[in-house]
Amino acid sequence: MRNKRQVVLLLAGLTSFGVMAGCGGGGGEGGEVKIALLAPKTTPPAPPASLQGVGESFVRVFNVAVDAINDKGGINGQRLVGVISDTGGNETVAMNQLRDLVENQGVIAVVGPARSAEVKAAFPIAKELEVPIISPSSTSHDLSSADDGGFMFRNVPDDNIQSIAMAHYMSQPAPSGLGVTSAVIIHERGAYGDGLKGSFTAAFSHFGGTVESEVAYDTDLDTDAKVQAVVDQLNAIDPAPTMVVLIALEQDGLKIVNKWAMSGQLPGLKWFMTDGARSGNFLRDAPTQMKDMCGTASTFPVSGLAYVALKSAYEAVNNDTLEDQVYAPNVWDAVHLFAAAMVQQQHDDAGAPLGGGGLRDALSKVSKDGQVLRAEEWRTLIGQIRNGADIDYDGAAGPNDFDQQGQAIGPFEVWCIDINESSSTRTFRQARFYETAEIESLIQ
């Protein structure tokens, strides 16, 4: 159950695209600074409908982060105002909303969009209007070489890193891996599915594995016939596969594995999944045949002080748990990185309007090569910036160190599904933790 504040904000966001979660002028005018969230909250006329829960999760964490910064004094006394804009998961809408946020609503920084395809459509607008964006969840490797003028940032590792973790773990002999030498791939079409399929195929080959076949489908399997067609293609592969790599978002992935389980065919088939299936809904609704099936996802140090601070802030005002949210540490960190960069820009160029290229440059400055400080040390972090010290914001999602392409690299995990049939409990178990340096060394 959501609290009253959440209900008001969600209803406001669903009334029209680009409704504010606060009021006031942008760019620091009137004591306020506007930051926006581009997130998919409604079921769009175009795929994927499965992103609605992702967007609602982003909204909750975004609001908590904005409130946390305002509770500590905002941006040098200016109130940070959050603006919620619903993309519906649609590329054209994301592009148009970004333009409206900047040109008509005075927003100077944007968290989002969520999907790689949305980011691909939106970053030329960010470059044109000189507004920095941080996507907390777009992982397509193609975006790493985008001509974005330095205005596009991502604080989640791209799919090349995930592919290395997947391929290495699958190819390693038990008990340190699965000992798999061949697999078939089921993947959605588009930037996420096609990109991850290609990078995994290359990494798996590097480790001695072979992709024998693939089944591609259009996102948003909204009819039973579409789902059945995917499973029929899988069942028709000859020779019959023993391992499937599933590259799918939550809802499509659920439909596929449940249809496979109901078919009764290929009963010994093993599944290996990606970050799209690492969700509470997938864990809850997957068939019991998915017990001990595994996958990969970017991760973060859940025992670290930065994560604990986020968890405490989130659960103090929400009636669910932080672990049920999607990319929560990345959303939280994106807001804090922008806030720190705003303070840095004001220090470096006092009196100049906030935003633009100055804010872009300040983002890189506060994300690495300085005194390491976290969100729970916010007043110290701001004080050090004001004193002219170099700071390095480390967050709940990890270091958030942006490279020259605005890409942050972080660790990955191999997760597996544990199902206790006697108690009807289900949990994700971390089977392997990969430090970023370890992954990078594997492919060299």
C-alpha cells in the first residue's frame, strides 16, 4: 500500500506528461532548481507494457532522493524541485518530453530515460539543448560511442560487461560455474536484446562456447499466440537444446518460461537469464521449474553504508522494501550526483546560471579523483566543495566513476532462484560476485 504522498504524486504524473512534483521557477530562480525524471509509468500504445512497474519504482526513489537533499539544505539553500515526466516507454515521447522539460518547464538536469532505445532517441536533444542526462538503467553498448557532446551519462554498466560475466560463469566448470559449452538464445528485438545477444555471443566464443541457434521476438508479447510462437520455435530446434540464454524484460520473460513449463516439452532444459528477469515479480510468478535457474545483473554492496542509508531513507516513507525496487541505487545516486555537481558549478562559476556545459563538466569533476564521500555524509561533501577540495561521490550503486564517454562501470552478480516448496518461500541467492576489474581482465 502506498502512503498518501505517493498516491498524490502518481496521480499527478498520470494526469498528463510532464506534470511537476513541485512548483517554482527553474535554474535557481526564486530559490528553486528544477530536476526531472523521465520514466515509463503508463502502459503505452507501443511496447513494452512491462515497464510500468519500473517507472513507478523510479518515481518513488526519485522523490525520496529529492526530499533527502532538501532536508539537508538543498542546493546552497535553493530548494530542489522534482518534475515527473511519463514517457510510457516510447522513444518519440521521451524525446519530446525532454525538449518540453527544458524549453518550457525550466529543468536543468534529467534522470532518465529508462530504456536504451529511449536514450538513443533523447541524447541528440540533450546535446542540442545542452542539458545533462543520467540514465540509471540503459545498458546498450552502442550508446558508449554516441556523439552526445558529453551530455549523456549512465551510472549502470553496459551490456558488454554483463556479457563477460554471463559467458565466463556459464563456461567455467562446476562448482565455480555451469560448465556449459553450447546454448541457444531467446531475445527481444531492439537495442537491449540485439545488443546483448551480440556481445554475449562474442564473449561466449572467447571462452570456448558456441551459440547454436537463436529465437528473436518483438517486445510486448501481448497475446497467447505470440508467446506460443516463441516456445514452438524453441521446441522445434534440432538437436534439442539443453541450455537457453533468455534476454527479456520481466513480463515477456515470465510469459515465455511459464508457457515452456506448461508445454511439458524439454523438461530438462536449463535457463540462464539477464538483468531483465532480476525482479520481485519474476521471482514470485515464475514456475517452480525455474528453481536453481540463474542469471546476471549489475549489483552493489548491499552491506555498504551508502546502501544502508538509502534503504533507511526509502523505507521510512514507503510501505514496501527497497529490495522490491528496480535500479533504486542508480536513481538515488543520479539525483545526488546532479545535486553535488550543481554545488560544484556554483563554486567554480559563482553568479553564472546553473546548468548547461558547466553542469556537464561538474558532473565528471564530482564523480572521481577526490576525497571519497557518500550521501549520508552530505553536509561534509558540500562543505568540502565550498572549500575548494576535490570530492568523489561514491553511492549506493558503487563508485559512479564516469569515464570519457560518461559511462560508469560497476560490479556484477550471478543470481539464482531458490524455491522452498514446503514453506512456499522464494529468494534470490547470489552465486557469484564479479568485481569490475576481474571482469575486465577476463576478456583481455
